[in-house]
Amino acid sequence: MAIGSGGRALAELRESAVPVRELGGEGVAAGLARLPALLAERKAAPTVVVSWSYNAHALAGLFARLTGTPHVINWHRQPGFLGSGIQERATQLAGCLGAGAIAVSETQIPDLDTLRVVRSRVRVIPNGVPDPIGLDGAGAALRAELDLPADVLVAVLVARLRPEKRVSDFIHAVGSAAQRGVRVQGVVVGDGPEDSSLRSEAEAANAPVRFVGFQQDPRRYILAGDVTCLTSGFEALPMALIEAAACGRACVTTDVGGTREIVVDGESGFVVAPGDVEAFAGALERLASSADLAQRMGRMAHQRWRARFTFERMVDKYVELLSSVSGPPTAWHDVGAATGR
């Protein structure tokens, strides 16, 4: 069930024949106005309510209290960003009264402490992605289609083109590496409000960066590349890096949120400080200087994905956790004991 516009995710669910409802309304006040419509869902006798995003946390928390249904917060927020005062207070109320919370990264736990979610009711379940099975040869075919020579390091960035993604840093890192004599080609996959300005910036900087817009399945571009990049100023647990690991690609990323939980610096890629364009360019240069290094890091990334970030592992953890929520907060299994918290 979606509050406001469900966007692409809701459309994909509908295409998959998953029953969905769109309540409409943007903002806390509009969301609360949809409470009667949500309460009508009691006839479905839900055993647990899971919410994602501030407005949904507040609305689901009210629904849970009024119907006696356990409520679990799905916390995808980047560490250190708790939102506005009213959003924080609403989520805090939902958190301290609810059955618990699911985080995607260990780095989010301090924020959940601030929101007064009982630590023993917090479970860290990293996002998972499917094996890119069936895409064998897709990367090589796309690379040929894009006319990218084998001796060029293809650096792919998959992101929504918004300020926090700092795609400008990627443009200048690729440009700096090229000025050092590195044969490199940057590819930006995604769209967003900064699309036009970033294209102009790349052209003005004479940086070898192509923009291919939004792609329904960006894995083809990840597979066509040699390294996947992330220049964000903040993140929680970025899906693009997990997709890259599943595809067996090395990564160069900024040290934000849970990126170090995905990328092991010096083993499956390189981790640099946010905004350090020259360090980012240096990492690209190191990968370009040794095809064996990029391939070895890619294999390590794939092994880490298989151990921690598969889609099947994520689903199993969700099923295990949600199945254990069978009543009010006091009935929540003490998952903290199992994780050492």
C-alpha cells in the first residue's frame, strides 16, 4: 500500500501481479487524512505492518495502535539525517511503541537509538540483489555497441542525478585521470534534476563521460564496465554497489554510510573520502594500470556478495523476522542476543 505516489516501484509491483493500493496524499497531514481508508484494511486481518518512510511510519504506527497489530519500521535512511522535528517525533513515537525496526546497515543503529527503538528489537538485514543470471554476454555486447575499446577502463556510475550523489565529482575524477594519461571512459546511468547541468559540466571540462539516461536494468552497463563508481556525499547501503558486486565488478566509492560493509578497501575496490576527487582519480588510475587487479577485485566483490548480499538471503531473513512477530512488543523475540547487541 502506498501513501502518495508509488512511483516506479508501485508500477513494477502491479506488473508483477502483486495486489497494491494507492492511498494518495503527500505530507503528514494528507497522510493522516487517509487513516480511515487504511483502517478499512482491518478486514484483511494483517498479522504485521511494515512501514517505509516518515509519513508511513506515523500512519502505520497509528494503525498498529488502533488495531493491535505489530508494527515494524523499515529504516533505509542514511545515517545522521533524521528529518524535520515533526517527522522525527512521529517516528520516535512509532519506534518506541512498535515491535521493532529493520536496518540495512550497522551504521544506522545510532539513529535508531535516538528514535528510542529498543536495541534488542533492531535487526540489521542488508539489501540483497538477484544473481545476474541470464545476462551472460550482455556486457560484452553493450561494450561493442558503445564502441568501447578493450584497453579503455570503463568506469560506470549508476545514480539518480541529484545533488547528494555528487556526480560532478565523478566527472572531474574521470577528467583528472584522463589528463594523467589514463585511457578511461566514464558512463553515467540515471536521470534526475541535475541531468542537463551535469552534461554541460562534462562538456565544459572536456571529460570523457557519457550520459545514457535512466535504464530499466542498469546491470548491462555495470557488466559492460570494468569498475562501478559511487561519489555520494551520504548513503545508507547503496544498491548500485551491491549490484556491482553481484556482477563481479570492482568498485571505487566514497566512505559514507554502509559502503565499507559492501566494499573492502584494497580487496574488492577502493574507498576514498567524500569530495576527494584526486584520490578517486588515483584509484581509477591504479585499476587502469592493471587489468588483473580489476579482475581480482571483481572476484572478491562477487564472493562478498554471495556471502552477504544475495536476494535469497535477504528474503529468508525477512521471513524469519516477520514470522517471529506474533503480538505486541513484549512478544518480539530477543533478536539482539543473536547479534551480540
